[in-house]
Amino acid sequence: MGQRVVVTGLGTLTALGFGPADHEPALRAGRTAQAPITRFDTSGFRTSSGGQCDEVRLERELQGRWPAAKLRGFGVDTKMLLWATAAALEDARLTPSRPLPAVMGTTLEGFWQAEQWYEERVKEAPSRARPGRLRHSTSGAQLSAVAGLLGVPFEPMVVSNACATGVSAIGRLFRRIRSGACDVGLAGGYDTLTRFIHLGFDSLGALTPKSCAPFDRNRSGFFLGDAAAVLVLESLDSARRRGAPIRGELLGYGESADSFHATHPEPEGRGMARAIRSCLESAGVAPSEVDYVNAHGTATPANDAAEAKGLLAALGEEHGRRVAVSSTKALVGHTLGAAGAVEQCFCLLALEKGFLPVQGNLADPDPACPLNLVRSPEGAPRLALNNASGFGGANGVLLARRWEER
Amino acid sequence: MSRIAIEGFRAVTSAEGFGDLDARLPAKNSLRRASESGKAAVAAAGESLRGAGLAISDRVGVYVGEQQVPLDYTAQFLEATYRAGPRLASPLLFSESVANNAATHLSLTLGFTGALQTFIGSRVAGIQAVAAAREDLEAGTVDAGLVVVLSFAHAMTAQAYASLYFPRRRGSALPPLPLLNGAAAFVVRRGVGGREILHAATCCAGLERSQQARAAGRLVGESGITAATASTFRFAHERSLGILREALPKIEPPPDLGGEAFALDPFLRLRNGADTVLVLGEDGTAGLIALARNC
């Protein structure tokens, strides 16, 4: 089985707020951050709501630590990544003395900056486009900038597996630590709501003009959101040596590919089920032991129905119908490359604080999704499964356990 | 523990000419509406799998490395929405513009159902893909990996980099950046054949050049390497070589490949006979890949 892997630090930033103090009450109440988009002009769009982070507060928090000149040229994406990374390191009380493995996930990198550069070229003139916008438009440059500001050299790896990205990034570092290849590292994901990505998902009919209601009979899609979530993963031995706080334990990771369609999930959820089984197998845990599932739950008709079938297939008809399930995308939106990492942070928060994240916007549960959707936060889960899937049929699953000294 | 090696190296690049890419696909015209990068990835992968004699199963992982997303479709998508309005956003162009588009086509066309991973964002993305495949083989989660490294830069990319490097120049005063597009594919697995992977790792030291050189030096030192070919960005050759020489005195200047190939560059140098390539990214990342001599 190798080394035990624990989580010793979390940095979570979404449209709901900054860190556990902002997120826990919203998760308990099923409160959504969906609101009209202000970052770009949505005139003529079919849908116009999203989950933007509080950029004013973000700026203020960063300027409390670094002079404004050092942050000049950063887009909101790089700033979110910086905040989440700094918060995770601080939470873990970690001041690395050597380069830190950093497995990060993103689908857009700093594309919001590149998009504005391109818009200036097209709508004004090539000479009007400001090249400085491109400085942090790639994830390599973003990670270098964050590493430089934190004074912590990174050994970077940037994963981009569509909406399974965040889970894939954490899973990769989990396996690396479990195998003994390293003791401690950063993993997570980040992405920003941009005009390009909003129009892209809108063109596919995946965005809702109403509220995001996963597993509801009248669901009609999701809204997109900003987020960055970074976790410090560490071997248990290393965490004990340092006397680090332990937020939870990672037990397993599984992955698979549907090989079915570029943008649609396989309707029977077979690929998802294989990834869940692989995760449980790697954890040495029986399906019946899982207490809570943070579902991918995009609130599209196709995803939720396929995911419900996949969960029942992997966890068994009986336990699959009984286990507590919710999709927190109803609250923070679909945060793409960050989603799996954000949802992992939510799972760890629920395990540590002893509650169940409530399914937001659930009015009329879809009988085609016969799941035990969370209506009340009462509960003290011990094992939480985090399910993610994305374009190209990429599936990723993580299993975490409430930290108990043993 | 047996050695981990690469086999069945195949590359299709604009330097040699793509020819009829559709005819090189496992099923002709199976990717009629796909971007050129998706087609090149599948063509190179199919030829590599045949060359290595590897059968596909859910124990074979796919690892794609590319610096940029498919920008041709991205630019078309954006331009249409600016010029004709947001309602004309094309779902086809959008789904072809996502970063894991090549991995998607590999899975759909060739039938991969196991690990499917894409690495992006810097010149060392291909080395990250090799490192990930090696990591999964060592962990026993896959029996073999197919690595595909891509570079399909757009004319807009060339202008963007030129603008970034020469911010005071405008329009025709910007130096040209010739592009070399293409895909390389190879199989990574345990066994006696192929070229053993001695080292595949990346590092990143923030923005300070001296830090970057020290990080590259650490990689070199750990590997016991004494000589390497450089892989650097065209606009920064001289400056990058200076930095690399701090890490490795016996660094060979990069021979001209005919164009900027970004993440594909180190793999074309390996194909052209280099054993070790030290990569210095323009964004502060660095990486090293070293293969044993052909056996």
C-alpha cells in the first residue's frame, strides 16, 4: 500500500468567499453564489449569470502581503492562484527549504489576459493590443510568478483533463507521495470565468438561464465560476515529524476514459463506474463504507442521469440509493479545472467539521436519478468520494477519510 | 527493476510536410472536422503503436504534452463572436479548442479507456508527459504509456511572442518567428528494447534568472550529466545559453530546426540524435530529458 497520505493545508477561493470560514456556512445552507456577470459584456448572450470571486477583496488581501508593484500585470487567475497557494502553505504551517512538487490543474491558464489582448487586436487594431497582458497567460509563467513571490521554488506539472483536471492533479501527487517518491507537495486547480469559456459552453447548450439545480427533474445546466483550490499533501510520517495539522487522509484515486464522445458522457455511466471501482480498490475500501459522494453533478440532463447510473453500478443498487449525495456546483458553479480540487476541499471540510454539504436548488428530484440527495447538513461522514468527469470522457475519482489518529 | 524505455518514435511535422494527414489516420476521414493538431496526434500515435507493436487496453495510459491549446480553432471561435455576435459562437470550434482535445481524439479514434492525461502550459510540457508516464509505470498503475507531444502554434502565437519580447516595436517592425508545427509519439514501457529513459524531470525557480540556472544545475547534477543540447526559445537563444552555461559548461547551442517548435522542440532534438536535452523555458520553467544511446 505504501505511505499514508494526509492533507495538511487547504486554500480555497470561490465566488462564495475565501477559506473555510466563508464556505462552511454556505455549504451547510445550500446557498448559491450565482449572480449576473459583470466581468465582461453579456449583451446578446443567451445566458448571463456566473460565479465571480470578490476581486476587490482579493486585491486587498494580496496587497496586505505584497506591494502593489509586485502584483502589477497579474490577471485575476494568477491572483487567485497566488492567494490559494499562500493560504494552503500557511494552513499547513509549511515553509519549504527545498523545491516543492506542484501538480496544478487548469483548463484556461491565464487565458482571460490573452482574450483581452486578442479582443484589442480584433476590435481596435493590432497596434492597440497591449503585449504586457500576455506575460502571465501561460500556466508555466503563472506558477513561476507565484513561486517567485512566495520564495518557494516549485517543480511544476500542469494537468489539463477538462473538468476532471483538479481531481487528476491531486490524484497524481497522491500516488507520488504514496509510492515514496516525495514527502510533501502542492496540488490543486484554478480557472477563471471568461467570455470565451462562457460563450463556448453556452454554444453547447450547457449553461442555464435559470438556477443550477443538479439532479432536479427541471434541471437545465450550470453556470460557470471562478475558483482556485490548493491542497498541501504530505506523507503521514512527514506531517507527524513537523507537527502539522491534519485535515484528512486521502485513501485512493481512480481514473478512466469513456472513449464514447467528445463532449457527452457515456449514458450508462460505465466509465465513471470503472473509475470509482478503481479508486475504491486502490483504497482497499468496500463500496458500502462510503458515506458521502460529492458528485460531478453539472445539472445537465445527460450528465446527471449517467452519473446516477454510474454511482449505482459502482456502489451497488442498495448502497448507491442510500449514500448521501450532493453536487456543490449548484453553489459555486462549474469551476472547470478547479472543480475537482474545490470539491475535494469541500469533502475535507465536511469530514473535519462533521456535516453534509446540502444540495442547493433541489425542488423536484428526478426519479431517473434515484439518489439520496442531501437536504439537511446533519450528519458526520467518515468517508467521502469525489467524482469528476469531463470532455473527452476523462473520469477521475478521489476517496478521503476523516482524520482519526490510529 | 527492469528499465523503462521509449520505442516506436514517430514524428509528423510541417518541416517534412504533413502530406495527406487524413490518409495517415487509422480510419481514413475519421477526423474530418478535427483540427490539424488532432489529426497529427492520431496519425503519429497510430504509426507509433504499430512500430512498437503495442496493443491497446485499459492498462495503457495516454499522456499528451503541449505548450498551447489548439489556437487555430480558438482564434476562429473568438473572431466569429466579435465580428458576427455572440449568438454565432460555434460549438464545434469550441470543443476542438480545449486543451485535452488531442487526448480526446486519441481515445475516441484508437479506443483508449485507461488513464488519459494532458500536460500544458510551458516548453517542458512534453517532458512532464514523459515523467508522468514513467511515474505511472513505476507505480504499476499502467503497463505501458503512449506519449504524444504536440506543437501547433498559430500565426497569432508568433505575433504574441514577438510583441511580448519586443514591446516597443509595432507591426512590420516585429521580427518574424517561423513556426514548426507537428506531433511526436512514442511508447513508454518496461523491457529490453528501445532507448532507456535516464532522466525526465522539470523544475521552476520563479522569475530570477540566476535561480533558474541553479535549478537547471541541480537537475544536471542529480543526473551526472556532463553534456547536453539546449532547447530554448528562439528570441532568447543567446541569453538562455548564457544561463544554461552556468549550469552546464558543455552545453551545445541548439541547431536550427527550421522553426520554433515549443514543447515539441526537445523531442525533435532527441530524434535528430541528441541524448540529453536541457530545456530553458521563456517563462521561468526548466527541464531535462536524457535517453541512453540507441541499443
